Amino acid sequence: MQALVLAGGEGTRLRPLTADVPKPVLPLAGRPFLGFMLDWLGRHGVDDVLLSCGFLSDAVEEALGDDWRGIRLRYVREREPLGTGGPLRLAYDEGLLDERLYMLNGDVLCDFDLTAQRERHAETGALATIALTAVEDTSSYGVVPTAPDGQVEAFLEKRPGPAPTNRVNAGCYLLEREVAERIPSGAAASMEHDVFPSLCMNGLYGFHAEGYWMDIGTPERYLEATWDLLGGRIASDLPERDGGGSLVGEGSVVEGARIGPKAVVGERCVVGAGTVVDHAVLHDGVTVGERCALERCIVARDVRIEDGARVEAGAVIGAGAVVAAGATVGAGARVEPGERVG
Ligand code: GTP
């Protein structure tokens, strides 16, 4: 079974983390994010994955290579960003598509029953079947009402105000190859704005999916996904966490520091005595001095945080930045890669 995974977006909402690491391979709980997706696909019989890349494509290939635990990985590179629909056509034009395939946004952490989605797709004879997940606040998602027979009635992209249903597009589709033929060659196109609206009541079905679903595209949701993985809310084969649900990577030294609850310290980090790392994420190679306080923040690789500094909730610090002794990075602040906070 084949899957095409969209991994070419710029990930602007996750900047500065995505300045030099594309969102699909950002470390999440210490491993490239797509690793979790590939494991999930593998559990549902997927053994052939096309990774659709553009922005920082080499970094995706460097992180994942051509095989993930027995799943063959191939890269489809676009010269210009082709949006969420153009990459399907490009893979078609390159002769790579099977007759039926999954297509996924490369930023959803999920454990839906893809096998049941495939069965439903076959039963209805659909051209495309979209997984629909229930959310409390629909305003930042595409709302998808369905008819009693499961056909999609409308595709209502990101609108404020009351919605006709709380079921939204989960970014996880099962498609017949002929859907690609409806997309123009060599141009950007959108699954959400162009392809799916044209298929409403005409071969497009919804699949009401149950289970865990999180789009990791913002710092808040990236942190939530981290805590959910650490707490076992979504199954994974992460290493054993400590009593506080935290992970400390290989080669890191944290003696005398309080790590957790629910913190991630990457590989080769040093965290000084008297420092608290609470619900925070440190990528690899981070150095933190003594008596610092890091809370609910994300610190990219090779950052240096000097003695007595504070990093408050929701702050995101870009790779290689320095936070000087005694300085505070305020709640929700963004520190650019290489910047020095005095
Ligand atoms: P934001 O800039 O923060 O909105 O993130 P994004 O660029 O990733 O956009 P969005 O979250 O809407 O993208 C959904 C999925 O499509 C992600 O997995 C992206 O990697 C992917 N994607 C977005 N645009 C493109 C594109 O032009 N080409 C390819 N190949 N993938 C894309």
C-alpha cells in the first residue's frame, strides 16, 4: 500500500524552529516527527511512501533516508511550491502513483484506524475519502458536513462563527489515482480549495475517524503533542520515561537539575544544578547554566542559556541563540536563530 506525504511547507507558524529544520522532521520527543507518522502508516500495511518536498528537501532526506523500518521512502521534489494539491499531480506525472493511495499532511500526529478508512472507501466506491475528526473549536480547520450516505456536502475552509458540524478535515485521505488527473500539471493547487470542493456530492466521502489527532503546526500544539506522547495518550515506542514522564537523551548531563514533569532534554545537552526544566523541550546540544527556570517553552538545538536566566511559557528560542546570565525571555516571545538576548 502506498502513501504520499506532504512535507514541503514552510511551516511559518512554527518559526523560528522551522528556519532550518522543516516541520515534518522537527524533533518531537527526541525523534523526527515523521517517524511517528511512518510507524502509524506501517501498522496499516503501508510499505511505500512518497515524500513530497520542496522547502529544505535535503534536510528531510538527510533525517529519514530511503528506508524507515522496512518502509521504502522516495522523494518527489518540486522546484516551486505546489501547495497541497500540485504535489499529487507531480507524483502522477512522474509515473509514481499506485491506483489507490493514502495522502497525508505531514504534520498530523494521529492513530486513526486507516484500515477501516480503506474498507469504507472500497464499500462506497468513492473517488476520495477524507478522515473527519471532531474538534471543539472549528474556526482554524476546514469544516466538512456530510449527507446521511456519507457523501461530503460542502468544504468550508477556516471560517469564524458557528459551523454546521464539528467534524473537520484531518488531513488524511484515501484517493483513487484518477483524482490526480483533475489537477493541472506544473501549477500550484490546493486540495482544500480546488480539488475537494469540485468533488462534493460527486465521489467525495467522509470517514468519521475516532482516536487521537493533533496537528503540530503551532508551538502550542507542538508542546501538547509532546506531553501527550510522554504521557502515553498516543501509543508509541518511545523509550521508558522517568517517574515524572520526562525523557533525557543520550550523552546529556543533568545532575542536580530538576527535569520535569513532562520535559524533553535532547542528546548531548548540559543542564546545570538548581535549574528547573518544567514541561519544556530542549533539542540536541543545548547548554543551560545553573539556577535557571525553563517552563513550557521550546529551545532549538545548540542554544546556550546562561546562569540564572528564565524562559517563560510559550517562548520559542531559535537554534544557536544565547540567553545571557540573569536575562528573561518573556512569555510567548520568539528569539531568532543566533540572536543574543541580553
Ligand atoms: P504554515 O506556514 O505554518 O501554515 O505551515 P505549512 O507551510 O506546513 O502549511 P500547512 O500547515 O497548511 O500545510 C499542510 C501540509 O502540507 C504540511 O505537511 C506541509 O508540509 C504541506 N505543504 C504545504 N505547502 C506545501 C507545498 O507547497 N508543497 C508541498 N510538497 N507540501 C506543502
